[in-house]
Amino acid sequence: MNIFLEELSLRHPEDYILMICDKAPCHREGVLTMPGNIKLLHLPPRCPEINPSENMWDEMREKFFTNLVFDSMDSVEDKLEEAMIYYDKNKEIVKSITGFNWISPYL
């Protein structure tokens, strides 16, 4: 998560980013090194209807991690990086998966 936050901050240095996330242990500010231009806002528990990222994880597991066995955590991270690059280059797929009715006008 720290790598992601650092990359996001570097790609948008002039923006102030309010990132909405769940309360997973790796999403807590005490665990993270927060860049100065990013602030976290946590979702309430048990609210999948307002958490479009859950659909992305389902998509990613289905398309990139089906029936695979990895020999190391580095191999898992390599596959995750492959998936993230794919979705970064295919933003329309991301919009189609995360574009809930209440969020689509803002995409």
C-alpha cells in the first residue's frame, strides 16, 4: 500500500487526493507512510454497495490469479504488478466495473 500511495502521489503532485478505502489493516494511517498530498477517509464496515474497488479485486482474481500456485511472494507481486499495469492501460474496463450509478457522473 505504501508503494501504491507513493506512486499515486508522484503521478499527481499538484493534486490533493482524498482516498476512500475500507478499514483493512494495511489501510490504517499508523501503518502507512502518508504522502503530504493524500488523505484517507475510511468507509463504514459492511457496505459493499459503496465500495467499487471490491469489484476490481474480484475481476483481478478472476482474470489474473485463477488456478495459480506461486513459489514466492515476489512471484505474487509480479503477477499483481502485471494486472495493475493492464488496468492502468485499460481505463474503460475499470470504469465499466467500478461505475456505480452514484459515482458514474464523476468519472
